[in-house]
Amino acid sequence: MMRSLAAGVPGFMPGARSGNVIGGRGSVAIDWFYASAPPSPHRSVWDDIWRQPGLQTKDERVLDRERRGPRWALINAAVETEFGKISGLRTIELGSGRGDLSTLLAGKGADVTLVDVSAPALQHAESRFQRHRLSARFVQADIRCDLVDLHGRFDVATSLGVIEHFRGSMRDRVIRAHYNLLRPGGVCIIGVPNAACPPYRLWKLYLETVRWWPYGMEIPYTRRELGSRARRSGFERIDVQCTGFWQSVGDFWCGGLAHRHMDWANVRSRCDRWWGANLLLIARRPGEGNRQNSCTSSF
């Protein structure tokens, strides 16, 4: 349990909102913990985003879209290939937001922990886990703080749409945060926007020009930068995949600019390799503990 991991660590304390929800699959543990952290320039931005009305009505649609999409297919295949199965693995999601990836992993039997600086985000995630009758631990913390009591305790460390919100040397630091949380032989999975995706870049430029961009500082990655920073952080067997070109057209041009929703998240294209919306890093921390598989770097 998360309580045993955090016990006695300066800056960590159990939250008053810890509790259990009984029914469905059995006892569903909902545990909260808090960590002290330096002031975050992102916190107010994301608190405002996660307080927007109507988020829960979109929740199941967003989760189903992720479940059906190519990104989850790549993640699921990579984890099952590495460990044989997802059930029983200890996973942590940094900057989790509503916890799309953690929900899917928990649905396959993983023991999941979610970390986010935003309390509204974690409350939204908690509500989702209760609806799905899934167990989880929630840690309110800035991922820049050194979660030393959690180091080396996880099989899989993940984040989706997080590390692009940092610049300079901090980009190395937040990737290294994933590395530190993994046990030897653990797998890191990081998703970021692709700097080479034309629909995304034009949509973002338009919103910034008219001052409608809501997400604060966001610097997308190239395939080369993502792989290089992962290698500097100590990872091995690095693979960077790209997905979602037609998803980006439907989301950013049709939906974002023309206000016509087109769900093309499942459409594959030869353009995905270069101009897809999403880069996905899959890398391993060196060491024993899981079946080794050859992997060719793609950058």
C-alpha cells in the first residue's frame, strides 16, 4: 500500500480523504497522499482546466477512444511482451490528470499509483476509478520534487502529455524522474506531442495568436530529442513510435478550427510515421528482472 511507502518521509503525509468503496470487484482502495513541492508555474493552469464544467460527461468517451486507439495498442503490446502479463505489475503515472492510462492498466489488473500537482485532476481521477470500481493510490505532488521513497519500486513508469511543459535542463530532469521510480529492468512509457505534426502545429499557432491557448508553456518534442534525452537519462533499448496523423486532422483542423467533430483516432496512415500527433517513447532501465527482448531504436 502507498501508506507504507510514504510512511516517515519528510513532506509526505496521508490525506484525510483516504477510504474504501465496497462492491463490484470487492474492496476498492482509494488512498490519498500529499508531498511537499516547490511552487509550480503549471498548477494554477491545470487547476483551472480540471475545474471546467462538463468534464465528467466526456470522460467515458475519452477513455474509450484511448482504449481503441493505436497508442494503447502499442503500450499494451510492449508491456505484455516485456513482462508476459499486466496483471500484478506496479505502475505509476506522472502528471496523471484523469488517469486515462492508469485506468486501462488497472482494468487489466495492474497495481496503479497516480501522481499529479493538481487536486482537481486527482479528484476527477478518483471519481472515475470509483465508477469503474478500480483500486488506485493518488499522490498530490509536483513531479519535480524528489519522490525518493518511491524510487525503484515500480515495474512501469508512465506519463502522457506532461514533459513537453518543461524547458531546458528540466526536460532531462523530468525524464530522469521516470527512471528513478523504476526497478532495474522496468519499462518507461512517455507520450508527447510531435513537433513535426502539421495539423497540431498550425492549430497551436492559431490559438496562441488569438490568445486562446489554455495549456501554458508547451514545447513539443522531435523524435530525435525524445530519444536522445532518454539515453542521457540512462535508459536502454529505446524505441520512439509515432501515431495519429488522421487523428490530428480530425481533432485540430476539423474539430478545433472548423468545429466539426471527426473521430479518426483509429485511422492508420503511412503519414503516422513522420507527421502523427503523438510520439511514444518505450525504454528500459538497465538491470535484471524481466525477459530481455531485442528492440531497434527508431530515431
